[in-house]
Amino acid sequence: METLCDLRLDSPYHLESVFHMCDEEQKGYLTSEDLKVAFLYIFGYKPSKQEVKQMMTFQENFDHRHMDIVCFQRTIKQMATSSSVDQDIRQLFQLFDVKCQGFLTLDDINQGFKFIMPCLKDSVIIACFQVMCSNNFGKLSYKDFEKTMKHSNCKN
């Protein structure tokens, strides 16, 4: 079965078109902010500053403030072929994030659970959301979602 990442990367022109779309000023490279937008477009979540910094410093160019198209394609392909657990978590997050906001609300979680587990009580869904959502602003980030999923996966 193909993953969402595989479907988005099967076109040889897809990454190139995303690169050029995010390089609005046609500089020929992406800044860290441009890279965040491209990453959000491809994977459905905004990477943290640390992740972006790590991606920018692992490239072969000596200028770690810019990423050319070759490094961009290599980086995105490496991210897409990460462990299957990571891909499954990304896909699950994207399924819940129907509004493509890059975060989940209680309403998003509620709708998702009602679809896959209609008999689950609202109080259980609310409790799960409160445990996962560490920022107390009612927005569940991908990082918090991923942390919860990986923690629960270790217990199984």
C-alpha cells in the first residue's frame, strides 16, 4: 500500500514545483522560512525551528542559510522514507487535520473519533485531548500528537 508521502513524491516534477512555488522571489534557493512552507505543503505539518536548523546544516552546501533545489529534493526524499511508524503517525495526523491547519482542535479530534469509534463517550475523547494537548491553548501540535502516539506505541 502506498503512503501519502509516496503518492506526493511519485511525480518527478512535484518537488521541483513545490520548490519554485516556495521560492516566490525566484532566488534559486529556499530560506529556512521558505523551507517551513514547503515542508508544511508536502508533509502537512510545520517543522520546528530545530528541525529546520538540522535540515539546513546537514546539506552539503557550505552556506547553511540557504537550500538549493538539489539539497531540497534529497532532504525531502529522506524525510519521506523515514520509519514507517513516523509515516503512519504523519498520515493519522493529516486524517484528523481535515482543515489543513497544522494543528488539531478538540473538534477535529472529536470528529475523527466519532468516525472511527462512534460509541466512544465524549468525556473519554475530551480527556484524551487534554492529556495530549500540553499547551493549554486548545491546539494540539503535531509534535505533541507524535509524542503521544510514539509513547502509546511503545506500550503495545
